[in-house]
Amino acid sequence: MKILHIRNIANVAYNLAIQQKKLGHKVLIFDITKNYTSENIDISLNLPMKYSKRDLFNRFQIISKNLLTIIRKEKFDIFHLHDAGIFPQDIDIPLLFKRHGKVIVHWHGSKLRDFKKTFGSRYADTKIVSTPDLLEYAPEAIWIPNCITWHGLDKIDRNDDRIIIGHAPTDRFHKGTKYFLEVMNQLKKKYPHVDYLLIENEPHKKTIELLQNFDIMVDSVGFFDKSQVGWYGVLTNEAQQMGIPCCTWIKPGLEQFLIEPSGIVNVTKDNLRQKLEELILDTNLRKRLGKSGRKYVEKVHNNREICEIILTLYNQII
């Protein structure tokens, strides 16, 4: 089977491609914009994320020309579109992709939350969401957890008394970074051996290296804004692999999708300080949650099993 992934959001396409290639499929990843969190992209146009209206026509020409060249050359069976199409209203799904193969739309977040389903997305053969909150916007879609590559790294044993609490927001507002910083400044005054590390705008490889120094990770802090995801991100799973206890906001209604024990501590702006203090003061609690989190990733985000589920979807529409 020949598969083309469009975009590599949170390295989901890359992780899927690794498994798909192992099973003998020909897989390429085509990215459009510069993305510091992506790695090992086959083709990237490296176009800027932000652009003016006067650049719109030229931008579309560049994308269309490059896409058509590779599509005509490779003759793909499946177009796996991460966050749907490229052009406004996803019009490229019926006008381009559907003319050359079958289409999977795989929504990952803000595009579906902010703009809802588009005219073009209705032409997809199958729809997937990567987090259960997105089922609210696309109830006909299938929730499939992200596959996470097993990086094989462990938390660094520093042999000191410090406790480092880490936070790596991709968006400060939506991740509740304001509340994280407020609480950390309070805790640092009370506990001199506690410090925090804020990671921003770093390549994925560098972020993972820094992650190894964390004793506790805070993915997001709930402050009950409708625009917040209310679920954990890929970085939580990467920290869990290292046995690091993770805090994030799981919003009401989504707890049913969380298979316990998950090793995840549910935090909001109102209980963040209390939950972090419990983790700071209880070494055994940190270890217990760390072990539970590692097992959770192995079970829920198993690369091989998730790849097989997605390949089954491909085979059903070909």
C-alpha cells in the first residue's frame, strides 16, 4: 500500500509511518510549514506559518505544484490528512485528493474546535480524532489514541535533593501557564529545594533531553475556558515513558475515556498547589504514579496495535 501523510502534527504522522514501513508499506510525509516540533519529514516546503493575503495565491501555487508532482509520480492509495485539508474549507479534499485515492481525515485539535467541520471534510472516506473531546465536534469520527514511539529513555537520577517541576507549553494561554508560574513562585518560597523548568520553542529532540531532568511534569492547568482541550498531550506520554508523574487537566465528561490507573493527576487552577505539594512531599507517590503512567502508555498508546487499527480502516475503504 502507498500512503501519503499530510502534515506531522505532534509527530503523529512520523510515529505512524515508522510502524507502517515496518509492515512493508511505502509511506511518505509531506509537510507544508516550518515546524520545530517535527522530525524526519520526507518532504517539507518550509513555508512560513503566518502570511499576508497578497501571498495567498503564490502560496497555493507552490503547494499545489509540489503536491501534484508527487501524487502523479507515486500514485498513492491512501491520503492521510492530519487536521484535514490544506486550502480554505478543505476544498482540496474533493477537488484534489479524492480524485487520486482514498482519504482519511485525522483531526488533532484546534482546527476542528475553532472552525468545526468544513464543506470539504464531508468527502472524506473515514474520519478519526486523536483526543476524545473532539467527538463533540465530529461525533461520526472514531477516536484512536495517538501512537507514541518508545524512545527508551529514562529519567536522569541526579543524586541531589532538588525537585524539578517541568512545563513545556505550545501555547501559554491554552495550557494555563499563567497559573503554573503563580503556583511555582509560591512553592519555591516555601520549599527551597524545589525549582521549575519552562521549555518553549525548542526542537523536539532537545525537549525530550530536558524532559529527562523533570521529577514532575505539568502538561496543562485547567481554568475552565471552553477553548481548553481538557485532555493530555503527546508530551505527557513521552514523560510517562520515563516514569515521570504527570499533571494535566481532564475536563468533566472525559474522565470516562481515561483508563485507570493512568498515573495522571487531574489539576485545575484551584487545586494545582495542593496536588504539587502532595507530590513534592511524597517520594513514594511520585514513584507509584510514574510506574502506573509507564504501563498506561504501553497499553493505551501501543504503536503496533494502533497502527493495525488504522491499517484496518485503510483496508475497509480501498
